[in-house]
Amino acid sequence: MKTSAFEAYHSHLQRAAQILRLSKEDIARLREPDRSIIKTLVVERENGEKVSLPAYRVQFSNARGPYKGGIRFHPEAGLDEVKALSAEMAIKTAVVGIPFGGAKGGVGFDPKGYSKKEIEKVARAYVRAFAEDIGPDKDIPAPDVYTNPEIMQWMRDEYEKVIGRPAPAAFTGKPVEAGGSEGRDTATADGAIFVLEAYLKKKGLMDSTTKRVAIQGFGNAGFNAARVLRNLGYTIVAVSDSKGGVHKPSGLDPEEVNRVKEEGRSITELYCKGSVCDAKKLSDDHANVITGEDIFGISCDIFIPAALGGVITGENAARVEASVILEIANGPTTPEADAILEERGIVVIPDVLANAGGVAVSYFEWLQNKKGEVWSKEEVRKRLKETMEHAFGEVFARAEKEKVSLRDAAYAIAFGKLLAAPLGKK
Ligand code: GLU
């Protein structure tokens, strides 16, 4: 049976507990969230039909500061997954040393089948349902899978209507013109690349290694990572989305891929319309169209899962042909896959470090809102770089010292900080 996301968290906890020699009591403290809140949102669709959608907010820990974490709109968002993601948030905020705890939210529906007006209704209904549970000093949501700055702006607006006063710091990831921070939209990808380059430098691979990158998932984070990496001289040899992908060893242009996606089309449509492909263009470009599963076996140096969790599994880990996996998605590698990758000497730069740039800049946004300040893009970028490089340095050093993986080191650091916090011993 496949390990669930929350079981995967427990597996990470067990491994870190051995490194830290944690007592049974401490392990018990770290096993479950403080609170799981489940509501039903009733939303009227444009055709007059009323739908009931399951909605979640899981507050894992506020031992180090207010609960913090995104809200995802996804048909598979369920309690187990949201619990796991809330725990991961508590770990990441500790790894990058920002004074927040961990939480996560979700609504179980497929936003792709909903109009913009309907999505706005879901967003506002979510805030009304959880208004008592969230707030700028209590629990601060942000975007996640299939939610975005515009949705955060609706949520902030709805929250302010409920409480009757301005509360810009109640949500992060807002549009810049509506109290958001410069650099938040690209922060997850930027942070991941700062960490990747810190790793390559540390290993002396910065100039010696070829830099062929394959990216699974081409949403906000996947696209931004592709764009920045290409500008830095990396070659994007393959990208995929939920419907399939394209492999082009000489390098894809992320902007071109994004144009196709923005038109609501699949990446494969760079070369194909339905099942009919442009054979001449494919041969001229030495490219081929691949399935969503093929991306895992593409020959590359850096493999980036940038979409959903649980995609690198016990089944496909043996096919991965990269030397480094940079986890931009949350929870992309199952514990079974981790064991196989470790055995094969493939280094995994774990999500709780690699993708923590998003929440780091969320913290900067929250600070700016609280202090009434506006930081420049350069300022945000400089602070993000420092934050990520510092966190990487700590994780790398711990991994060397304990002779463990970067993931185990990151979890050990985070659990140590959580238990040391005054509220960590509840
Ligand atoms: N959803 C993002 C994550 O998983 C960002 C969370 C936040 O900014 O609070 O890290």
C-alpha cells in the first residue's frame, strides 16, 4: 500500500527522533497537529446549483510563532494531506528560522471546472467559515496549489468585512498593489535556486558539472524556476504538466512553454494538436513528446518536481537519471523512493529547505504590513538569499556531522528548535 502523506511525515519524524535521541513523550508531542478544523462550504454555482465542498484548516504548531501556511484548491485536498502539509510548514519555518509556526488549508474541489466568479465565492466562503480561527497574529494563510495573489486579495477583503477593520497582515502572497511584497511571486523558485547553487558550490560542482534540468510541473514555481535557471545558463531539457511533456535535449525556452500554458493548452501542444504531431518540427528540434510518467526517467543533472506530492515513488525512483533532486513541490518523494535514491547516491535537496523561500518572503510581507513599510525587490532578494544560504549552511553542516541525508538533517534541526521553544513542551 502506498504511504500516505501524513505517514511519510511520521517516517521523517522517526528518523529525526533517532538522530536527536528523542523520548517517547517528545515524539508524541510532534506526531499530531494542535487542531484540525473541518467545515463544509456551501456555494451556489452560476447555473444555480448549490454544491457542498469540504474545507480544512489544520494548525500544526504555534510553538515558534503564529500558525502559517497556504490554502490549496484541489480535488484531492483531504485531511491526511493537509495534516502532512501543516507539519511540513512547521518544519520549514523552523529550518529557515522565521518566527512562525505551521498550518495548512485546503478545499476539496477542482477549480479548473469553476469560473473565476465561482472561485471567488469559494474563497470568500472559506474565509467566513474560518474567520474565527485565522488572523494576523493567530494564523496567516497564503497561496498554495491552484490559489494565487488575486485569491488572497479576495480573502483579505472578506476577512476585513467580517472583522470590520483593516487587516493587511492576515494573508500573505497578496498582489503587490494590494499590500503584497515585491518578490513574493517568484520567491519559492528563487529560494530553491539559491539553495541549489549553494549546494553546487559546496560540492565544487558549480563549474564542473553540466547543468541539464528536467522539471515536472509547470505552475508558478515550475515556470519561474525554469526561467531563472535558463538565465543562469542551465539547459531546460524537459518539462511536463499533468497531461504530458516535451523533451528537447538542446534546451526549451520557458517563455515559449509558458505562452502555450497561458492559452490554457497543454505543454505537448508545443508540437502536437491532440494526437497529431508536427513531425518536421519535432525532428528539426531533435525533440520528442513524452508522457507525464516519462519525465522521471529523463537523463539530466538536476530533476525538479514542482507540482504535487508523492510523485517520486518506490516504482519510479530506480529510473531517475539525475544526480540531484531539488524538491520545489511539497512532499514529492515518498519514503520508499528516498531509500532507493539514497542507495543510488542521488542527493535530494528536501522541500522543507528547498521551497521555504515562499514562506520566508511571506514573513517579509507580513513584517512590511505590520510596520507599514515597503521594501524594494532588491532588498527582498538580498534578505531571501541570506536566509536561504544560512539555512542551507546549517542543514549541510548537520548532515555532514551526523552522516545523514539533507532531509534527515533538516528535520532534526527543525524538531530541535520546536522542542526548545517555550511553547514546544505542551
Ligand atoms: N504554500 C507555500 C508553501 O507551501 C507558502 C506558504 C506561506 O507562504 O505561508 O510553503
